[in-house]
Amino acid sequence: MTTTGSSDRAPGSRPAAGGPTAETADGERAYDLFQTGARFLAERHPGQAVMYLERAVLLAPDKTSVREALGRSYYALGRFDSAAETFAEIVRRAPANDYAQFALARCLLRLDDVAGARRAARLAVAMVPGNADYRRALDDCLAAS
């Protein structure tokens, strides 16, 4: 999937497919938390987004859409280690998730793990060869070598 903007900015958004529905004892629904967090992220308030998305992940740990939004929020905050852990968990659960591979590459490059970043970027490019953002991420990894 094509992302928007420069490949050095926070990894772009993806539309959520099938929102989370788990609920806490006090009626807090994962879907509502996700929607609120995604709105804060879209409005460029990643700190507020993290507060909602971390709770949503606890309620709906299997929802990739929630984890992606949380990873993007961490990235936007400069919390590259947390973002990398989040995207690595998505990749562990769904190795064919090209966007997670791309985002993981961006995070690892920021953490100076060039070999790990290059590996993830190569996988993203192999999965979607025509994606210019993925290609730029790989080029950045190769230049950092």
C-alpha cells in the first residue's frame, strides 16, 4: 500500500479494516479507543493518541490496525524503540505485512540497526516492488551501510 509524504516522516496511515470490538468491565470499547487514538494521530497529537491506543491494544491485542496506529504514534513521538517493538510484533504475527516491514525498517534505521533495517526494507520492497516509499527506505538503508 502506498504511504503519503516523505519516507523520513512517521510512516503513513492505512485504513482500518474491521475495527476492534472488545470491551472493559466499565464499558470502554477497544473500537472507541482506537477511533479516538486514530483521530488524535491524524490531528498530529501522537502523545494523546498513545494514551488511547495502548489501552485499545490491551483490549484487542490481535488487531493489526490498532498496533499500526500505536507504532505510528510512537514513531511520531521519536520513541523509535517502542515503535520498532510494535512493528516487530506485527511482523511476527503477519510476516507478509509489507507496511509493517517498511515501518520496522524506518524505526531500526533510526536506532542504528542498519542490518535489521536493510533486511526489513528489502522484504517490503520485494512484497510491493513499485512502492516508492519502500524503495526510498531501502536506499536509505543501503546508504547508511
